[in-house]
Amino acid sequence: MRRIALLIFAAVLLLLVLVQLVLPGIAEQRLRDRLARSGRVIKVEVDAFPAIELLWHQADRVVVRMATYRSSASSLGGTVAQVADVGSLDASARELRAGLLTLRDATLRKRGSILTGRASVTEANLRAAFPILDSVRPVASSGGQLTLQGTATLLGVSATVDATVRPQDGALVVTPDVPLGGLATITLFSNPAVQVQSIAADPAPGGFAVSARAQLR
């Protein structure tokens, strides 16, 4: 009877060791295949202990490095929200195409329930996405919100307008700083699982770098 118990214990222990060795590799390959549908993958790492957590789509640490990543602006929020069950996430893309806009050197980090992101925006990419824009630059960044100044030309007429990008009820919105500008507020990002807390910007060669902080609900 004791020998049978030892054999069962040894079999369970061997199974757990095999699961720990095999499951992370399977999870990495599945994630790599999934990401490859949207861009070019450089590196994927998935760590979990015990690895059986991966059967419930939970992981302790995930690292993703991509050369390019494409996502529609509407689906990007859903992609961000899916990292809720990852303890630690470090993801980056040299080029991130979100709808019409292309971002450079984009990073996303998760520690606990806190998300931080950063990306560079060039004026050339902005003009390619929105041809009527001549220039956009940050003129103020404080209190968790950002003021941009843009010059646009339409039908031969040029105008310069400031706009404030700020968190509002967990979403990220932009409002022109003109009388009744609130009626023209546009939602840039919104997902029920993600609460945007702040946004900021710094000058960068050829454009500016934007950073944001959010919390998973």
C-alpha cells in the first residue's frame, strides 16, 4: 500500500514537472501565433508558477517585443483590457498602427492593476493620417491632462486651435479650446475595463512623446 502511494506521488510530481516545462512553451507559441496575425513578432516570453495557471489564462509575467503591430482604433481598447490576468507585462512595438495614425517606439507596462504606456508621434505621421493638419505640438502638460496646439488648412484657409486631451469618466477625450468646444468633444479611447487616469507629453525630434497612466477596473 505504501509502495502504491509512493508511486502515485511520484507520478503526480512528474506530471507537475512536465506541466511546468511544457505549458509555458505552448502558451508562448499560441500568443506568438495570435500576435503574428497583426504584425511581426520579435520575441514572446510567458512565465507562470505553477504553470497550471495558464489553463485559466493567467500568467505571472509576459514579455512581448514586436517590430510592427496593427490594430483598429476601436479594437485597441479591447486588446489592452485583455491583460487583466497577467501579473507583470512588458510589451513594445517599434511601429504601432492604430487606425489611421502610426506611433513609434510604443511601450505598454503592467504592474498589478496599473498600466503605463508611452509612444512617439511625429508630425509626418500626423499629416499622413490627417492631411488637413499642418502641425501639432504640445503647449502645456500638467494636472494629468495635455493641451495641444494644431494648425490646419481647409479650402485654402488656415487656422490655429488649441485642444485639451484629458481623462473623463475613465475614457480619454479631446475637446477644442473654443466657445462651445464641449459640443465637439471626441472620445479617443474608451473601455469599461480600463480607467484612464492621466496623460502627458514631452517634445521629441520631429514631434512629441506621449505617456499615459491607467488602472484596470
